[in-house]
Amino acid sequence: MTGEGDSTRSVPIDPSLVAILCCPETRQPVSLLDAASLERLNQKIASGALQNKGGHEVNDPLDGGFIRSDHAVVYPIRDSIPIMLIEEGISTDGIL
């Protein structure tokens, strides 16, 4: 990871982990979120304009994310840990 305020942090994720992860809601495959999409999400978070599927405001910038294959939901990565919980998913509608 880079500096605290950097919204385009790099998170090392083992490719074998990516291969076995899936969306907990739909079971669709997920892939790592690209840097440009991560930047857009973190800008929305910084502006206070982003909620997760549980209805809670997302306050902390993401270190990375896994995006569902239909590109509708991102699951955050925080402190190098994927948060693969349905309620923590972030809808990408109108963002990405």
C-alpha cells in the first residue's frame, strides 16, 4: 500500500485467491477492481456520497476491491482483507 491519503492504493492479492472467490449474493465470479475505478469510488467516498448495500455510509477509502462479473457490485478490500459480505457490497450504479 502507499500513503494514508492515497486513494489509489495497491493491494497485493494472490491470484489463486481471486480464482476461488465469488459474489456471496449471486455466486458470480469476481475480479480485481482496476485503478481508475478504485479512484472513482474513493472520490465518491470522500464526498460522502456512497452507501453500501446494508444502507450504511462508506466513510473509509478502499484499499482495493473485487468487482462482480456483471460490474454491478464492488466488495471492498481493507487492510489487505477482502470483505466479501453482502451488506458490505457497494453498488456501482451510476459510478462505474
